Amino acid sequence: MSKIDRQLLAAQRGWSQEKLEKAHVAVVGSTNLAQLLVTDFLAMEFGTVTWCGRPSIPTITFDSFNPQAQHFVTGNIFGHATAFDEYVGKPDFLIDAVNDPEEKMQIMAYSIHAQVPLLSCSASKTGIYYKFVNANDSARDILQTQERIWANSNDGTSNSVIAAGLISDNIRKRISPLTNEKPHEIQDRYQLNSKERNAGYEERKPRILQIGAGGTGNFAALTLSMQGLSADIMDNDVVEESNLSRQVLFSDADVANRANKAKALASRLGSSWRFIDYKFGSDFSTKEKYDVVLCCVDNNLARYHINKYCMAQNIPLINCGTGLNHGVVMPVVRGETACLDCQVLGELGKAYAQGSSAGQRNGGGCHEAAIVTPNQIVGALLADRVRKVVFDNNLSAFTYRTTDGIIKYSPFEICRPVCR
């Protein structure tokens, strides 16, 4: 078993680990977005990852990633004539993740001088922007666009996590595309939030139960933590080596100790996070009263019990799921939407009928190909929905596909007659 076993299973879909291991990407910036991009490239085991910047997210460390791939420069490279040549060199891709306009201009000038492909990006509370820059682009237009994204916020939380996933996946597609996959050739902008909807949210902290601490669960919890929120976490699985390429908050020590995922995740994120021991079954319940339940599990039998519990207790449920290059986030609220089983046309009930007597986990994906970026994007979208569902009754759902990006849609409103 290796850390990228699940990633290597994508070879039958065109994945080339050899190409990634020969690739060199350089990231400049000390923003959340920069650190998350570096995390993604190391998780996918790019051959060389140069980072000119300093960490801003203390819960993410790089101890479990290949140290030979890490070329980190913490000193200031701006204002020194030879610093870019010395520290950045000529990577396959250069990513500008700074927020200072003058620094962006210096990076752009270097990319033109060194003839290095440049991607310029920004993330804030109000949106996401990224674009591959070419010699015909107006630096002023690029800066003005990104300055509008920065309005009243220099670095977002959930949007930084989402943006890093979108951008690193775009770079990966240019090096190792899956079958029928094409990189975006044009700029991508996502207005995922607005200042008006976020007003006053910082002071309002819902009681959250998160069930599942794996791929999406890691990124959902990370995003909640970056927003100043916490949750009670449930997960009976232990950390395995093959988890580390997607579940970036776990460590080699967690693998060696066969640590419980929920307990390890709560420990990493701080004292306000609690591990909750539980056992799924027809009588599943909790002692606490929650404002929302986040479903980050990998199988439909568990989803069946979670859906049943939330409908009975009238607790909003936000479900998510991912595949190799896609994912979905869907809020479910009794009286406002159809239940989760009806949203998926009875698939949860089928899993319960097939698996309840044998206790097996139907609908799981533990032996399927998986990479970090869909888990990252979907986990952050899930966390981003929490306050909107609880405080705004905003029940928009989202799909993510690597070929199409993020698309908003409305969940079914009424359960099937067999359910009602």
C-alpha cells in the first residue's frame, strides 16, 4: 500500500503518474490560496513544488508529503533583481497567488521574460478568479478584475479552498488529463457568495454534527475551522496510508497509531471540536440537538440512517458525494425539499434492503479511483452551505464536474408517493 494507491487506480482512465512526477510547478504567495495550492500539488505527488511564501493555515503541515519535492523559499523575493531566476527558475507552470498589485506585476514581468506559463488567481469572500495570462493580456485589466474580487476582503475562506481545488485540477489536466478531459482555456470566475448574505454571519455559530471524516470530511472540517466554526465529528474508520493523498489533515503518525479518523481530526482542529462515538443502526440517534447535520460518508447504507434520523428530528441535512472527477452538494430540509432518499430515487432504501441483514456497506467507494481535488471542492462547498441553509433557508444545491466546473441547481421539492 502507498499514499497514492487510490490515485493510481485512475490509470485506466488515462491518469499518468509518471508525467506528474516529472512536472515542476511554482507558487508565489503567502495567502491561504497559495498554501492550499501547494498542498494539492504535493498530495498528487508532482515531482517538484516550489513555494515562495509563508504558511497561513497552521492546521496544514507537509510532513507526510515527499520532502524531496518540497522547495520552499520563505524570504522576500520581490525587489531583488536575480531572486526569481534563482528561486523560481523555469517551472512548467508559475502560479501568482499574491494579493499585492505591484507583486503581481513583477510576477507577470518575470513570466514574460523567462517565457514561463503563468496563471494569475485570487479568492475572497465575494468570489474566485483565475486566468492563464499571455503576452496580449492587459495587466491593468487583470489587476482591475482581481481588485473587484478582493472588495472588502483580501483572502476568503471557503472560496480559497474551492479555488485551490479548481486551479490545481486545471494544472493537473494540462499535464495528465483523464480520458475526454480538457483544461479550461478561458478565465473562470465564480461569484459564490455576496457581501449582503454574509453580513453578521461571523457572530452566528450553528451547532453542527459532521458524520464522516474522510476526503470530503477533511476539507469540510478544515473550511469550517477557517471560518471560526467547529463541529462534533463521527467516523468509525481508522487512518490508513492510502488516505493521506486526499485526507490532508492526517499524518504518518496517525497511520502508525491506527488512529480513529474523527478523533484524529478533532484533535488536529482544536479543543472546540469533539469526537463522538456512535454505531449506525435503525435506532441511530444523538443526545445533542443540532442545527444542521453534514453527511460526508462514502456509502448509501449510512446515508439511509442519517436521512431517516434528520427527517424524524426535523434537522437540516447537507449531503455530499464525490467520484474521480465530479461531486455533488445537496441540502435536504423536511417540509422544504424531498428527503435524501427521494432525491436519489430510492437508492438509499435499496442499500438498506440489501445490506441491513448482512451489515455490509453498500454504495461505498473505498476501492475506487480517487484524487484530492473533487474532495476539496465538494468539502468546501458543503461547509459554505452551512450558514446559508441554517440562517437564510437557502437550499441551492451544486454539482461539480471537472469538464464543466461548478453548477448550481435546485433539489426536488416533494417526496415520491411511495415515501409520502
